Amino acid sequence: MAHISAFTQLKEYLRMLLDNGMLSIDEKAMQYKTTEPGRNFIKMYERIGLMFDRRQIRSE
């Protein structure tokens, strides 16, 4: 398995998020910003996590 540095992996993830419209770049502030689709994805991800947490509590 090829060794990938943390920085290289970060750049790949950032490129993927930019390409998929989850992030945008604020050139003046030199910052990445989460877009509305990115925020919606995070909300859905959190909801799915809560569903699994509830199932785990019920099965214990």
C-alpha cells in the first residue's frame, strides 16, 4: 500500500469537496467556506448518526 502524507490526503479531500460543491474558497480571506449543500450534508449526516445511536440504545 502506498504511503500518502497527511497533507496530500488533505489536499485530495479539499479538492473533492470543492468539486462536489460542498466547499468554496474565499480568496480574499484565504479561507475555505462550507456551502449550503455542504451544510445540508452535515445536517443529514448528523441525523443518520442519531438514528444509529437510538437503535443502539433500544437494543441494549
